[in-house]
Amino acid sequence: MLAASSAPARTAALPPSQSGQASVLTNPPATPTTTNNLTRVHDPSSLVRCGDEYWCFSTGVGVLSRRSKDQVHWTAGPPVFPTIPSWVQEVAPGHKGHFWAPDVIRLRNRYLLYYSVSTWGKNTSAIALAINPTLNPDDARFHWTDEGIVVRSRATNDFNAIDPSVCLDRDGRLWLAFGSFWSGIKMVELDPATGKRTAEDSPIFAVANYPQIEAPALVVGPEYYYLFINWGWCCRGLESTYSILVGRSRQITGPFLDAEGRDLLDGGGYPLLESAGRFVGPGHAAVFSDGTLSLLSYHFYDGQRRGAPTLAVRRLSWDTNNWPMAGEMISPTAGNP
């Protein structure tokens, strides 16, 4: 999610809030009943399963959700927040509940959803956490509990606390990668019991940098840890220049190197996806894996729909050198445009 001081606007400037108290969102999204609801998906989270359904969350008013049983046909689910948490106004005065770039993980029989609070062009931002025992809105237990701020950046910081990506490592330790522009992509350890930082002053690791970088995705692969990143400009429709690159490391905190041994901190990056045909500006990659199936999700600006941000889901495989490969397109398909 772009929020650099030299970046173009993602959304129009938001009017000041009337109050610092929690308030009803001014434009809560509707819940369409039609399938094939792939458009208007920007900054998709990793996919996650709940029962027999896959869920994906994305940027939007209240944090948008989509659900699918086959990864092909998607319908809109309920927004995460029907009201704006009261603390949001202190971080971003005038915020109207348009939350950016969520990510989600199932951990200890509950779902942890991380989301971004920010204002275009500023790094006065925060990544916060909401928890739910289920994603099924028909389950009596369904309820999102907002746990507040996990990590925050202020104007005095050299990083921007948006674009969360959460990952459980092979030792059961929980990590959060994040960042957009400024000094690049950062990482911090979380407590699996709370979903929050292990301590307020716990170390923040620098893992990738580039003049136009954001949207990290931290992934456990077959032999390495992988860090997917975006270079370029998003949010310009068919003029967007996003591309997805990746580096890998034996340690989850890096260094992450590309196939030529270049560190992502020094501008390295192994190319995975770039614009091709109708698929303009692919970005905000995430990986779902259940041991037998790996899926790559991301958004693109659709050349067949005047640049509308659209969800894509593909199979993900690994070459003989353990580099990721974007495989068969699952969604959209010719019959599910």
C-alpha cells in the first residue's frame, strides 16, 4: 500500500472527523450475492481456510472480505469493522475507516487479522490486530475483537508501519514483516499468545530496500524463508508499474538474497511477475500452503476492465533450485472473468 512522501494518492483526502470516539463507517460495503466477484480487490491478504471455504481480505472501508469454496467463484463477505475503533483518530486524524492491506493467519484456533491505519503521503501510521474465533458469519461465535496497535510509526521514524505480512516460522515463532517506501521493509517478532510485539522496544530488523518498495510477503518455503516484495508504482490503473520480486534466506530475519547473491537490502530481487497482457502491475503477493497445495494470490490492474484492481489466484510451484514459479491461473479464468 503506497504511502510515500513522494507518492501519488491512493484515495482522495479524507475530511476531518467530528469525534475521536468510535463511529459508524460512512460507507459500509454491500454484500453482493453474485459470484465471480474478483474486481475491486486491492492489496489482498494471504488466503486462509475456515471450514470448507477460503477467505481473502483486502483494502477497503471496514476491511473487505471475499469467500470461496473453489478459489474460482468468490462472493463478498462482511466487512471486519462496522464501526471505526476509537484509537484510530489519534493515529490518523480524520480517518474514515478505509483500512489498507490486511493480512491474516490462523493460529491457536483463532484468526489473527493485521491491518493498516494511515493517511496518504505520511508515515504517521499503525498496524493493528483484530481477532476472531471463526470467519463464518453464520457461526454464533463470530465476532471480531479489535486488539489495537501492534507497531506504529511516527514522523520522526525512518519507516512506515503499513502493509503487514505475518508468518509462523519453523520453530513456532511469529514474525511480522511490513513497510512501504521510506527506508524499506522491516520485520519484528510477535508473541504467538497475544499476536502483539514481544516487547515495546523489541528489535526491528531491516530486510529489504529500494527507492520504490512495499508490500512484503514473508513465506516459509521448502528449504528457505522467502520474502516477496513489490517494486514500482501502484494505484495508477493501467499506468501502474508494480512488479513482484523475491529473495530467500536460511534465517527468517535475513539476509534475503536473489539468485545472483544480491541482498534485497542493496536492491537485489529475483523477478517473479511483471505486467503481461491484461495483467498490469501485479502486486501484493501472498502465499497459502496446506502441505499439498500452494497458492499465490495477488492483485492486478485489469486491461479488460479499464484497469480495475482484480484478485488473481494461481498455483505456486518451485523450480529445481528452489525458486518460486507462478503456475496455472485458477482465477480469473476464461469462464470467470
